[in-house]
Amino acid sequence: MSFNSNDDDSQQRFALGFLFALIALVVSTVVGVVVYKRGIAHAPAKPAIVKTVEVTTIGAGGNVIAEDAASVIVMDNGVVKFFFASGKAEVAAGANTALVEVIKGVVEGGKRASISGYHDATGDLVKNQELAKLRAMAVSDALKSLGVAEDKIELKKPEQSQASGSNAEARRVEVTLVQ
């Protein structure tokens, strides 16, 4: 009889231990989910635009381009030029500021933004053409993130994508307003 009593006690202890472990698992899972969700809600948003470089506004004919860094230049004729580091497709910080006039032209003026990507003469031509396309798409994504509708953005392959001038000047994307 004592043998059966020990068996029953052992089974009851096992069942209670299992139940407590299960309850602890459920409680810790709920607490973990709540902490995770609160952390996500308060986490800073991931920026759409990378690198920090100042926006420069210059008149036609002026050359203010860093040799191997991302930058943005707003020309006085309304063209916005994005310059890229060699082998990179990250848009320079300051793109939002530089694109203000383009956004106004699209939203208020009923125009479209035409985006053309160029590349330098160094390296493999096919890879450079693909990189020019990726850069143009990065600028397009910047416009979309600022609220410009996709149907108001036109990716246009220039007649000659290999631009003249220095390599730093050639690695660019130009944004212009068109009807």
C-alpha cells in the first residue's frame, strides 16, 4: 500500500511541476512579446537616405563635386543632380531638401519627374550601366518616400549614359521636370 501511495505522490508532484513550468513558459512568452512590441514601436525609423553630405546650389557651369563621395547639387535651371561614390548607389543625405522644387512641380504643377542615370568610363561597361540604373532607382525611391506617385516618375535611359567630364561628375543621376 505504501508503494501505491509513493507512486501517486510522485505522479502528482510531476503533474504540478509540469503545470508550473507550463504557466511560467506562457507568462514569459507574453511578457517577451509585450517588451518586443514596445521596443519596436519606440525604435527610431530607418532612414531611406544614407550618407551625410551638404546640398549645394550652384549656377550653370560651376563645379563643386567631391571626388569619391555622395552629394546633391541643385542647379539654377531646376535640374537636381545626385553624385555617387564609385561603385555605390546610396543617395546622399540632403536629397529631401534638394527635391523640394521637383515635388512642388509634380504636385502643384502637374508635371512628371524624369530621372536619368549616368556612369563613368572606368570598369566594366555592363556593370556600370546596371549601377547607373540602380542609382536612378534609388533616387526614384527617394521621391516615392516623399509622397510622389509612381506614375509621376519616369525612369529615362539617356541617349549616352557614359557621361563626359571627370569620373566624379560622370557618376550621377539627373532629375528634371517634364510635361
